[in-house]
Amino acid sequence: MAHSTLPDQMTAIAIAGGKGPAEALHPVTLPLPTPGPGQILIRVEAAGVNRPDIAQRVGFYPPPPGAPETMGLEVAGEVVHAAGRWREGDKVCALLGGGGYAQYAVCDARHALPIPEGLSVLDAAGLPETVFTVFANVFEHGALKAGETLMVHGATSGIGTTAIQMAKAAGARVIATARGADKARQARDLGADIAIDASTEDFAEVARAHGGCDVVLDMVGGDYFAKDLAALNTGGRIVFIAAQAGGKVELNIGALMQKRGVITGSTLRPRDADEKARLAAAVEATVWPWIVAGHLRPQIDSVFPLEEAAKAHASLEAGGHLGKILLRT
């Protein structure tokens, strides 16, 4: 290990009993992780809190082989053990397979990116998981192009706020759905061309009245699916990244055939290291210039001390947030 000043141990967040409610999260002392070949060690300054973390906490989203058992899929901080393009002292944000809820984290050097010019380290901690997810699903799987229309559900979530801004930066039109008039207004403030309160309006009807949509980013599933298909233009794509309202849906094959529609979806965490490296390079080339130009800013809802991860999870589950919830070490 490079730094002789590094401690042997660190504070991290564990789940009492291996799984449980938010209150099960508590600080523990663990050995400092040791980077392997091609890996960097990051002194974590901030970590993002994401819905997959909640899924892991309750026992539904285990870490991939070789990843730490502890939660945390994105961090920002300082490189203290160098590899690849990085030098000690570099400030980076990084996508992790796990282990971000800690004072130090190891990651593949290829999965780290420089802090974009004009962003604080704290802000940058809210980028990797959401930006990688939106880029892979909206722009790669969904093939969104300038002049097309994206419909994004959960518009005030970390994913939603990022998707709105990235789609606008790419020259697309955005129809956003959220539950409640306040959240719809917040989506409009972020740049959505049309914002729908899904608790009082039929989003499929509103979308059709405004020309329909070419890509739908859906993290809801359940009864949203039939409406997604109704809102879809000919040749449109529905991309699933979660199914918070249920993973079983009824598909009208005839409607799909008439629309020449495509239904796809993906997860980010189980992708192999080379694929994540490819995605990181694509994100840096395409999305980082949007950030530097001011088209995309992480929306930070709140910041909790690392030791208060339980409160951060409770806040995310309550659902009143706009954008990202972070932990600060």
C-alpha cells in the first residue's frame, strides 16, 4: 500500500443481522480495503444513497462476486493508492460494485472519472450511479436522439432529475411524470417541457395529446406499463430500470406489434468490469462536457453524516426528496 500514513482500520456501515429496516444500519470498524492490480483506493469524502442500496439492505440485491458486502455504489474523494491514469491526490468520482458507505473504498481504476470542472466533490458523489444508469438505458438501449421525446417517470428522483437534464442537453423533448403537483412543478423547473401529476392525470392521455413519446424510462412497472405502451409512438422504446409497483405486467402483443415497439431494460451493478469501463469512457466523452457547459447539475436534496446512514435510508424511503441523498464521511 502506497501511503504510510493510511490507517489500518476505517468506519463503514453494516446491516445488523445481514438484512432489515433502515434502523438496522449502524457504524462498524473494518480493516482498510487493499487494492488489487489495476485498482485504486479512494479516501471517500461523500457517497451517494440509491434505491438499489435499499434493495440490498432488505435482502433482494446481493453484491456481485468479489464486491464488498457493504453497501454503496458511488463515491467521490481523493485517490490515496494510484493505478491506471490516476495519481495520488487526484480527486475522482467512481462507480463501485459496493463498499461506498465507508471512509475508504477500492475501485477499478477504469471506473473512476475526474471531478467535472465547476463541481464540488460533494456534488460529484451524486453523479456516477445515476449518470451511468441514464446514459446506458436512455441513450444506448433507448437510443434517444435529438428531436425525439423522452417520457421519464419518477421525475424528482435522482434518476429522474438526471434523465430530464441529460435528455434536454441532447436536444430531446421531455415529458415528466411525478406524484403530486409540487413534484410536477419541480420537474418543470428542471427543464421538463411537460410535467404531469400522475396522481390526478392519465399520463398516457396527456402524452398522446402532446404528440406521444419515443422513449419511456420506467422505474415503476405495474399498471404503468399499459399506459407506457399507449403513450408510445410508432417505433418507440420502453426501457425498464426497476419495478417499484410490481414486476409482473400484462402485455397486449397486438398493441406492441402495431407500434413496432421495443421493450428492454437493464441493471448496472452486475455488468462485468470491462463493460463498466466501456460505459465510463462513453459517459466521460458525452456527458462530462454537458456538465462543464452547465447543462447538467446534480440535484442534492440532503446530506447526512456517514454514521447516520439509517436516517438517510429512511428519508429516501419516505419519498419526499428532490434529487440525491448523500452521506458525508
